[in-house]
Amino acid sequence: MKNKETLFSKNNYDIQLEEILENKKFDDEAKSLILNILYKIDIAYKDYFKTKIAVKLKSEIIADIIDIIENNCDTIQIVNPKNAKNKFSVDKKNKLIKVFPNEVYLLQALYYMKTVTLKRTTNIFDKAIMTAFNKGKAINDVEIIRDFNGWSWNNAIDNKISKYYNLIYQDLFLVLGNEVLNNLLTTDNIRENLMNKIDEIYGEKKANELSETIEKCCILIYMNNSDKNKNEVLEYLTNKESELKEVSNKAKYISKITIENNENMQIISKIDTMLKNKVLIEKEFSKTNIKEKYGTIEKYQEYLKNIKKQKLDLINSNTNLINPFEYVKRKKQLEREVQILKNIIILSEQKNSIYTSIIELQRKTISCFYKKIEVYDLKKELVNLVYEVRYYNYLPIEKDKKIKDLKELYVDIRNVQKKLIHKLSENKVVDLFANDYNINYEILKYIFITKMMNINKIQIKLKKANKKLIMEYYDEKTLETELSINFEEDDFNELTKKTDKKIRIFI
């Protein structure tokens, strides 16, 4: 039996895709773009996997794309960029994609075809979070061909809001891991489940802080997208304020629910009587409007059973709400939602409110790295954490700016990197180059910003020069870069390695 990687070898997926494309309304240009996507994935995967670490197998990525093409997409229309505003658009209902002649945009459109639908989501928090996650996931999933080309790595997200969506998704990717995050995207109550997962790993305090900041970022972006979305948030707040006012009058609230339950019990009783009495149900079905609406008596009976189930569910839900514990929980939840939304609406009127909140989210994300540093002890875990921090440093946030370039996050990033360097040295994952904690960090911190795909191969040569320490970093024999720091003569006594000699950083 073939293993996972050989099952979707290039020849294999070409054959499989060719069979699927025969039954699709794709022109030759669309087919060519699809084949180019798979070819680029094949070329880029090695560097993508090495750089990001916790990603799907190449075979799984290709299998997912083929599955989307087969089951979620019937038509691809290539549009002329001169005649269209949007780089791509998707129509899930009709399984139609319209897209510029570009592999990245087509792949992103394909991923959008399989995002979770929001039609049944009524909670504005869940809706905003799911919108951000859907968009962030699609942006994330195309990075293998957008940012990797087989010989270099370059983040190329092309607009500010997309960078924010990507950052929110990548933050959670780093905090929770790929598998947990993907499972969350298929849950109904994403907000509650997200908080529970963070709590499970990082504790209740961190879960409250992180989830609240994520909610704030997602709703701010959601409101910013359109006036319709903003009005939707305002209307939701108005409804929740009314609901809170109603719940706060406990006696009146319980009385209302009791009356509602009694009315629903009467409806259920009436339905039961009809379903048990053939004459009664036939008489009711003989009414012109009912017969025209349902067509057959069997369909009408099915309708009555569904109504009964809905009413029973409502009674159970209402009864649960007036349970003392659930009543207090519900009241607190309403108070929290109302207060959060009021704060967000005030914040939304301020300049750069989204950016400010995104920065706050980054601080919360960086703080989660400390937990990983504390619990990781195995060499492989710690090396992978270096890759994670390095990847995080290069996430784009503003025009021509990465996380590592932001003054607002300089102290946060420096401190977590220092802690990780110390743990790496203690566990003999990297060599110790200086007894002084700060000097050792200055020498080794390059591992968090190098663009070398395989950081394990980094070598360093230290040199003295006019009260400076020159640090040359090599990819084996090739000099990658040269950096220097101010260095007094006494500082050289802190060095544990000889100068003018190339030494591998990772042991």
C-alpha cells in the first residue's frame, strides 16, 4: 500500500485532476492555472514546511484542493483585470468563481468556496470571529505559493485588512496549533469553544484576556468593512440592552418565561391530539391554504412534528434559563456583551482603533510564548519554538513593516527571545558564547531574524575591531550577514569562544 506522500505524487494528482477537469466548465486558462498551483506547491513545500513547521503534509494540501475542485466548484471564469474591480469573487450556491488570471487569487478563491457559512449565526461575536477566521484561514492557506517559490521566503499580502485577518489567524495558529484551530472552525459556538481551548492550555486569566482582545479586533474589523455591518452591530447591542433590562427584573422575567412555556405546552398538546387522531388531521389538512402549502398529508404531519420539536426545545431552553445558576450566568454574559460592545463602539470612533487593538493582541500572543518556553524541554520542541518565533517576527502588519520592525513590540519581543535563548543555552540546544546573559543574547538573537530556511546550519565567526564585536553569520560556507555591537575590552573576557573561528550555533 502506498504511503500518504506517494499517494499524491505529481503523476498521481495529475491523473486524478485530469479526470475531474473533464467534467468541469473550466477553459484551458483555468485548467492551466490549477496545474500551476499544484506545481508551485510541489516546488515550495520543502521550504514552507521547514519555515513554518506545524503544517499539513503536502499530499493533504493537494488532496484538499482537489476535493474543493471536485465538490465545491463547477465553473471558473477568468476575468480581465482591466474590466473588473475584484481580484476574485465566489458564488458558493452556484459553485462559481470569477478570478484574475493569477494562481494565488485562484487558490484563495478555491479555499473561500469551502469556508464555513455564516447564515445561521445570530451572535454578532461568533459572526465577527468566524468572518475573520474564514478570511484569515484562506489567506494563510495560500502562503505556500504566495510567499514561497522554491528559493526564497517573502510575505506578500497585498492590503492592510488582509494583513490584519492573517495576523489574527496566525496568532491563534501559534497559540493553539494547526489541528486545534482547524477543529474550532467547524464548531457552532466558536467563541465559547475558543475561550475553553485557550483556558485548557494557558489558564483562565490568559483565556479571558486573549479571547476578549480577539473579540475586539474581529468586531472592529467587521464594523469597518461596511455600514451594513456597523448597523448590524449597533442593532445587536440595542437588542442585548433590551434583553438585559428584561432579565434584570427577575420576577417579571420568570413570569414571562412561565407564561411562554405554558403557551408552548398548549401548542404541543394540540399537535399531539391531531397526530393521534386521523379524523382531526384529515379535517385540518382539507383546508385549502394548508393543502396548497404542504401538498400531501404526510408532509403536513412532518411539519407538525418539527413544530412540536421546536417548542419542546424552547421549553427546555427557557426552563434552563430560570434555573438559579443559569440565570446568574446568563445575566453576567449579557452584562459582559453589552459592556464590551459599548467599549468597542466608542473605540471605533478613534483614529487607528484597529491597529491599536491588533498591537494589543500581539502582546497577548507574545505572552503565550512564555508558557511554551516554560513547559518545553526536549531539543526538538525548543528548536521548533525558535522557528515559531522567527516566523512570527516576519508576519506583515503594515506597509513594508513586519512584527520585528515595530517599536511598540520591541521590548515584548526582546524579552521573550532572551528567555528562549537562556532556555536553549541551559538545555544545551545552542552553544554558550558568553557568560554574560545580555552579551550571549546579542550574539545569538540573529537566529530569530535569519532568512536561512534551515537555522540548524547557522555558523558564526566572532571578530574584534575597535571596541566592537563583529559577528559574521554563515550558511555553512556562505556569509549571510555581518553585524556588530559596541564592545569594551573587559567584555571580551565574557566570551567563552575563540575569535576568528567559525562555530556552529546549534549543538
